[in-house]
Amino acid sequence: MHRQRHKERLTLAAAAVVLVPLAAACGSEHAGSGSAGAQEPVTGVHWIVDSVTVDGTTRSAPEGAHMAIDDSGRTEGNYGCNHFTARAAFEGDRVRLSDATATEMACEARPMAFEQTLARTLAAGPLTTRVNGDRLTLTTTGGDTVRLTKEEDAPLYGTKWTITALGAGDTVSSLPKGADAHLTFDRRSGKVSGRLGCNHVTARATVSDARITLGSPATTRMMCDASLMNTEKSLLRLFDGTVSYRLDHRNLTLTSENGETVTAVADE
């Protein structure tokens, strides 16, 4: 009789896990093959790794260690040296990371040692998630922890956006060596200013509904290497027209009406 009641309680608990989705501050959140319950969202947030504690020893994370889980359960991040991807599945307040793959760059001893510890901890079975404000703690069944802090998205205005690549159709090209290309949007003046690889530029910039209308560019008249001047010509095609923009954490993508793209990253 006692076993039967115990079995019924387990069945009810399992049903509750299936029926209760991850509670987020702005609604419900699902990731991977399961649902998760927590007071704050875990997915859709860029988390900076602060430290890992294993067997009572805490190791501080090197700069650049981070992770993010999207609503489909896709996980991307950096262990401290190498980038990684994985799949996340939530069950109640626990998350399990699986199918991890990573790049194979060699770094200095300290970040390599840290990333080996972090990788093992993240892969150590289900991790209990606890969010407190902008802090996330992941805890293994053995009591080891990974502590992370939420990093806010970079704002469009006031951020120095360093241009990293140009795209046309299915072709994406990095900027040539020595290219100094960046843009900064200023809300108060309603202008954008920066450099296009060689020359400085300024123009009117009106932002509305995920679109930016750029006016005629005013530029300096320096001459640079042919590769830099070609980059500049490509960037100048953004002006005197309207581009759509998309912000993804610290990345900005501008897309012109003819489908050309400019990718930029927030300058630290």
C-alpha cells in the first residue's frame, strides 16, 4: 500500500513537470524537448561566466567566457578559449546540456585549464538553475556550481559599432587588413558618424520601426589603398536610402533595400 501511494505521488509530480512551463518575467518559455519552471527566464539571455566551483575550489573565468540558450534549446558560448554549441533540454528547474561540439584552438594554460573544468561541469548531467536578479547559478547533483551574470544588449545609440563584414547575396567578406570602419548613431543630433575604411563620414540618420533612413554622406577626401577604397565604396551605398537593422545582443546587421548587408559588433 505504501509503495502504491509513493508511486502515485511520483506520477503526479511527473505530470506537474509536463504541465508547468518555464515561468518567465514576461511569460512562458520553452527550450529543447522539455519545459522548465523558474522565477526568471534562463533562455534568451546572454550570460557571462563569472566562475566555476568544483570540489570546493573556485576558479574565476577568463574574459570572453559566456553562454546563451535560445527558445529552441540551441546553446552557444565560449568556454574561455574555444567556442562551443550544445543542445539544452529543460525539466522543471533543471537543464541538461548535450551534443556539445567545440572549436580546437590552443590558448594559454590558464584559459585552457578553466575551459576544461567548465566543459566538464556543464556536461555533468542535469543542472539546477537558479536566477536571482541578473545572476544565474547552475548546480550539479554533486554540488559543483557555475555562476553567471546577465550582460545587457548594446543600445543602437551611443555605441561604437565596428564593422566586421560586408555581404551580398550568399557571399560574406571580411574587411581587408587595416580597414578602420565604424559607425556611431547619436540620438540627440539625429546623425550617424564614423569611418568607412579610409575616410570619415557623417550623415543624417532617422530611426523608426527597425529601419534607418540615411541622408547624403559628407566625407573627408583622403586616398587609401585600393582595397580600402573598395570597402568604402560598398559602405557608401548604404547612404541616401533606407536600411533595415537588427540588433542581436552586441551585434548589429544593416540590410540595404537591394539586399546588401553590413555586420558590426559593439566596441568594448
